[in-house]
Amino acid sequence: MLYDSYFKNPKDVPLLLEKIGKYTEQTGPVRLMEICGTHTMAIARSGIRSILPDNVQLLSGPGCPVCVTPANMIDMILDLSQRPGVLITTYGDLLRVPGSAQGDSLLTRRAAGGQVESVYSPMDALKIAEEHPDTEVIFLGVGFETTAPGTAACILEAASRKLNNFSVLCLLKRTEPALRSLIESDDFAVNGFLCPGHVAAIIGADGFSFLPDDYRLPGVVSGFEPGDLLCSILELTEMLAHGTPELKNEYTRLVRQNGNPAALALMEQIFCPAPSDWRGLGLIEDSGYAIRSQYAQWDAMKKFSLSPAGEKEIPGCRCAQVIRGVLRPAECPLFKKVCSPDNPVGPCMVSGEGACAAAYQYE
């Protein structure tokens, strides 16, 4: 009952909004950024932007893993999908993400004869590899710390079963280095962060303590219901009004301060930090996960000697600016004119967690 009556349908919304309004009267306009695609969609779906005081602006940051995967990596994957005897497996969103050429995606490559299948989990890809021993099955391991444990478990299982026809193309990202890069950029103008509950469930709420400790920026680990989000926004505006930046955990029903020790140990066993390219942010040191050398046999980058070409921007697409929070989706010249969920030009319109898709569908 508490979940339904408070988190999903908070009855004290007027009181929360009144308090937020009083705090922002003291601070002036504030810009808050969520860095989770599920938060982006939840904020849009619940209409929170429309009821907040005018001087509170919510921005979407680099929280969608599909969106931050750069076009040159997609181009490399598209080329890989055309190799004889290779089957690409991936989550559904990635099928429609275009490369540097508009309209070219894994979906179109599959229509042209490439072997591409969507899966719900890495273990589904492992099963396909067992059933097709003469086919090289590659799983596209995309995501943040949230999906990293599942991908790590899959690699460990492939090693234990000696599945030599299975490998993972590791596209996993680490949240902290990307946020540091964003904060240290010249055009950064954010006053506080809604920190991702899913990521924090793995790395712990303390994984975001660098925000107040190193940058004097408040952060709140938030859940995904309207009550979670409004309470988290209230906590951020209160800290800003009082000038006391801290890291708070609103999502205590799931997130512990130190995270999930078993998941972290599994990630440490399989992965090590590595440089990674981000759409909109460029190359960031230690912002990705690489598969450790002892599991190189299941590392698609090494197994197939892959190397992405130089980065290419999609003509006219402003996803890179949307990801950094310097542009709202509706400010992109392609939004609703050329780019739509039925005809996506950039990844932010493709993904179910993309800022452009959320704005198009709900705002």
C-alpha cells in the first residue's frame, strides 16, 4: 500500500512543489540533470517538468547506453555483421541505431542477409552459440555498471563450458569518469544531479560521493516513481538553498551505500577499466570496461582484430549536444521534422531510454 499510495501516486504533491518553490526563491533558477535513461523516460511520462516551478529546469545527461555509443562503433558493428559465418546478438534497441550513414542499421543489414538476432539477456546469446556450434556468435555487451555483472557472468559461463564459438564485443561504460569529464567541460552549467538508482544498486550510493567531495555539487540517488523523483528534486533544491552539497540516498528500499559486493567482485574478475569513446564526450580515460587478458578468447575485439574508424557525426543530428545537456531535444532542427521514432536519424530517438524519444512521446 505504501508503494502505491506514496511512490506511484504521491498525495502530498502540492506540499512538495510548495517547498521546492520556496527553496528556489532563495537560489534563483536551478538546472538539475538526470543521468539515467529510465529517469529520463519516467520524468517525461509522469509530466513532472510541467508541474515544477518555472525556475527549475531538468536536463537529460549521458544516461542512455545506446545513445552514448558513438557512430564509428556502430559502423564497425555493421561491417562485422556482414562477415560470413558471424551471427550478431544484441538487445532490441541497438538494432535500429543508425551508423554514420542515415538509414543504415543492424535492422537494414539483417534485411540484406546479415545474421542478426535480438536477445533479452547475454545468456540467450550463449544458448544460441551452443545450438549453432559452426557459427561465430557475438554478443554486443552494451550498458553501464547495471548490465556489466550479467555480461561478466556470461563470459565466465562461456569459459566454463569451453564455448569457443562465442564472444562478447564489450561496449560497457563506467559512469564516474564520464560525469567527471562532463563537469570539467567548458560548457557545463548544472547545479545538481539525480543519480541513477540502477547503477547505484551495483556500485553503491557512495559511488557518487565524488560529486560533493570533489566538485561541491549535490547529488541524490533516486528511484523511478513520481514520488521518488519529486522527493529527490526537493532534496537537491534544499541543499542548494542551504549551500550544503551532499550525496543523499533516496532509493534506500533498493540501494545500499556500498552496493552489491557479489556483482562488484564478478566485474572485477572479468573486466578492467579502459579508455572508451562516448558520443558527445569523446575519448575518456578509464571510462569503459575491457575484458581481461585471461578471457581474451571470448573478447570479440581481439578475436576478430577489430578497430573502429575515426568518429563521424550523423549529418544534422544533435544527439551529441542533447547527451551533454546543452540542447533540449526540441531544439534540434531535425526533431519531429525529419527525425521521429518511425524514422530515427540519431540514437536518442531510437532508444526506449533516449531523451528525444521521451520528449517526442510524452512532451
